[in-house]
Amino acid sequence: MMELEDLKGLIELLKETDITELQIEKDGTKVKIKREKLLTSIEMPRAVVAREKPGEGVEEETQRLITVTSPIVGTFYKSLSPETPPFVETGSKVKRGHVLCIIEAMKLMNEIECEVDGVVVRTLVENGQPVEYGEPLFLIEPLQDSSL
């Protein structure tokens, strides 16, 4: 029979390596552990305005935004508690590593950090709302220079 400490060791092994799936049989007990790669952000083009000028073609200006997605299933919280201010708001300047929100999963509070220096363009979920794995949480406009 496999002990809890054995399982914890296997989980740690997955965390520390690029292995995404592990299947072990010990004393008649089969255990399969699978880890999905987490996608923390994706780049998404956004059309700002398309105008047609006399004598000219359609001019499109696009802006690259980073979408911060939820790495886990849980409940989204914008602050540590109802009495404290939110970690970020629309227009907040953030640096890589800045905490954007907390996602509570199984009574554990998981801080979600920003992956780039930039400005919060939009928060896509409400405080206390359940979120799914991969669900978009924030749109971040990356800064060209890191002069926050």
C-alpha cells in the first residue's frame, strides 16, 4: 500500500521536473498523477479604431494586450479581505511579480502575480466570483520601457 508521504514525494517530483504524467504500481496499488502545463498569459491583438480617410485605405491600429488567466479552479478575490483595498484597479501600474488577486482553492489562498510590467486595462471577473482553469482574469497593456 502506498503511503501519503510517498504520494507527496511523487507530486514534488512532478513540480520540480518537466514530467507531466507519472504512473506507478506498488504492492497492488496503482497511482497515476497527471499535471497540466499552466498558461499564465497569452498575447491577444485588439483593434482600437478603424477609420476610413478620404483618399486613403482603412487604417487599423492594434495594441498587444496580455491576458492573465487563472491557473486553477477557485474563487476570485481582488483583496486580502473586504476591509482592505484591492491589489489592483483599472489604470494601476504593475511590475512583474506584483500580486494582482487571490484565488481561493480548497481553503488555500493562491496569489496570482503579474508576468509583465504594464498597466491594468480591465478586470474581467467580479470579486467573489468562481473561476475556472484558464479563465481570463485581467487584461494588461505591457509597457515598452520598465519605468514604473
